[in-house]
Amino acid sequence: MICTDTYASPLGEITLAADGQALTGLWFVGQKYYANIPKNGRNDHADVENRPLASHPILRQTAGWLDIYFSGREPDFMPPVFLNGSPFQMAVWEILKTIPYGQTMTYKEIAARIALQRGISRMSAQAVGGAVGHNPISIIVPCHRVVGADGSLTGYAGGIDKKRELLKIESSGQKSHA
């Protein structure tokens, strides 16, 4: 059973999805590659249920994490997450999880890490960008911390304006921990 609900963030509404064990999705409403999860749990999606945040422990924990994050502090815990993707996507998403709060990494740096892991001379930064863009658990798996080779803000499925604001939140709260 997948449970969903929405979270009202200062940057717009966020849809959360969880199974009985972990968070499986976190998307800004309307973002590129947005999940195809109906809000009402009807029709051919009988295994989806829209429940209030308070009634699902994973959604409640995620909302608490987001409350801390959007207050400008680094959360000191991580809700359990379940990522499901291709082996390449999973490798990229694992690297995303290592990018420290308030810091960034380039697509090129991630590509170099993937190439090293695979024992090859090069990996496409564009391929990395595709995997980053399809990250199903944004913010918590921090795809917004990935920037262009020159430090420019490029490619965020939630929109560059949201990426800029998320990085601003982290830069102002970098030394403040929950």
C-alpha cells in the first residue's frame, strides 16, 4: 500500500509518498518527472491511499524533517527512504546522498566518480544529469546541490527558482543544526 499526502512548503506544495517501510517519493507539485500517483487512490490504483500526514509514521517523520529544513536548519536525522531505479540511476543517487548540506557538486564531478567506480575513463555528465533529474525523492536526496561545471544553476526538475531558494536556505543555515 502506497500512502500519499501533501506538505505545504514555503516554495510550494510537495507531494509525499510512502509504503509501509520508507519514503518512496517527494516531489514539488507539477515538477518535471512528477509521480503518477492519484490523490484519491481510486480506479486502477487501488493500492494507493491518500492519508493525513498525522496518520502515517513515515509521512509524519518526513514532514518533521521538512519543517526543520525549511526553518533554515540542517535536520539531524533522515527518514527511511527507498529508491527504485536503474543501476546507473541508483549509483548517481547514492552520490547525491553524500553531498553535504550547504555544499554543491558538479555533474562533471559525479560523472568522474561514476567512471572511477565502473573502471572506465569517462562518463557523460549529460547522462548524470538525466539520472539526477529523475531522482524521486527531491530535497532529502539532494539533487538541488548539483550545479554546472562553472557553478551555474542548471537542470532542476522542480525549477531553477526552487533550486536557487533551496541552496539559499542551506547557505543561511549552514552552521545551524537541529
